[in-house]
Amino acid sequence: MRKHLITVDDLSKSEFMSILEQGKAFKEILTRPIKKIPTLRGKTIGLLFFEPSTRTKLSFELAAKRMSADIVNFTASSSSLKKDESIKDTVMTLDAMKIDIYVVRHSSPGVPYIVADHIRGSVINAGDGAHSHPTQAILDVYTIWERFGTLKGLNITIVGDIKYSRVVRSDIDAFLKLGAHVTICTPRTLLPFSVSSLGVKVNFSVKEAIKNADVIMGLRMQKERQDSGLIPDEVEYNHFFGLKEEILGSLNPKVLVMHPGPINRGIEIDGEVADSEFSVINEQVTNGLATRMSIFYHLVEA
């Protein structure tokens, strides 16, 4: 595997499959009474989160602890960045502390590349603006692969804020790389200008978009990145593009309903759908822990 994981494009298909297979082994370890292994003993993981995060940060932190790594938690609000220190100087200071792997989240696209240019360790992108979120894509792929055994030929429908989601860009790249067919469903105002280059089908009707789906993924409204006025209001959005209880009776009995979280019940997904027998939303969280352990393992072994 390469030194860094900044986008899904950093992985070949064989490297992707290797992460999934190793993730399967780590998931088994997570079921044991004693869940700790010594794989990263003596290694230091730096969690550089420049913007808020709950699931991703806790998942990486717990993955590192499960593998016996030492952890350095960096919080931008209490760092020298508040004294106008540059990101470059901040990460060079951290690099002098001999950190082995940096997990980086930032609201601006491209920051993980800046970090990678100024440190000797490895960088994992934990989300940069609306650009990329490769580890979320890996755990999403794992969730589908674990259930179906392959992604080849599957019909995957993604419904929600396509324009501003960093998850959707990584997911589409990953799904297509592994042979799935992808349909996106979104209001026209939340359709990216580059949609013709994504290699996906576009549908503006949720009912039609999910008709033959093997996997349905809801995305939250990225209100923190959106321009105002892109949708009339959340009630109308839910009416036309929400994953509503009324769809449950028409679903393929083997369909998976997914969501990267956090979910906004009653907006992009109704509680009845999120909690239904089709939902694997909580399973995605467990799989995120196992696959992030696998990513750490592959970077250390690179």
C-alpha cells in the first residue's frame, strides 16, 4: 500500500480488497472478550481534527487504542493556530515529536496534501471540505461487500445532498472501481456541475431511483457548506427527497439502507426507515472501527 491515504484513487483494486479482507479479521477480534492487540505498540498516532467530529474521531481513536498505539490529540481551538501559526509550522512541530501516522480532518479541501508535504510519517484523510472522505467509503464498501460478497453488478442509489457531500465523491469512486452501478437522486440545485464526469445515472424521483436498488444510501443536508436558498425548506425537501416510511413496502427484500451519519430524522430519512430491518446504519459504525484498524495495519506494513 502507498504511504498515504488521501483519496480513494490512492488505492488499486487489489489494495482495496486487501483492506477489506484484513478488516474482516479485525472485526472478528472486536467480538472477543479482550479486544486489544499489540500490532501498533510503539507507534504514535496523531489525531489532527481542525473541525468538529464525533463518529470519525472516536472511531480512529478507538481503532488506535485497540491496536495498542500511543495517541496524540490535536485540537485546533486550543493550539497555536489561534496565535496565527500556519498549518505548515504546526505540522512541522508535530513531526519533530516523531508521530508515525497523522489522521487529518479539515474544512478546506487539500489540507491533507499540505500535511503530507511537510511530515515524514503517513497521512490518512479523515475528511477535507467537500473533497474526499476515503475511510468512510472503505467502511461503506465493506458493509456492502460483507453482505453481498461483491459489489460487481450491484445497483446502488445515493439520495441526498450530492453537491456538497465529501462522502459521496469517495463512495462513487469506490463503488465504480469495484464494479457497481450508481444512481444519484437529488434536487437539481444540489447537483454538482461536474455530474457528467462522475459516471453515474441521475434521477430526480426517489421512487424511480430506488426501484431496482440493492443498496440505498441517504445523505444529510450539508447546511454548513451550502449556499442559502438551494431548497425551499426542510419539510418540502423531506416530502420529495426524503427516505420515507411509505417506501418500505416496495423495497427489494435484500436491500441495504445505509447512511454515513449523523442522520437527521424527518429530513433526509424517516425514523421508521433508519430503524427498519433493512437498515445497517449502526453496523456501518462497527465496520468503520474494523476497517480503520485495517488501514492502520496496511500503512504500518507499507
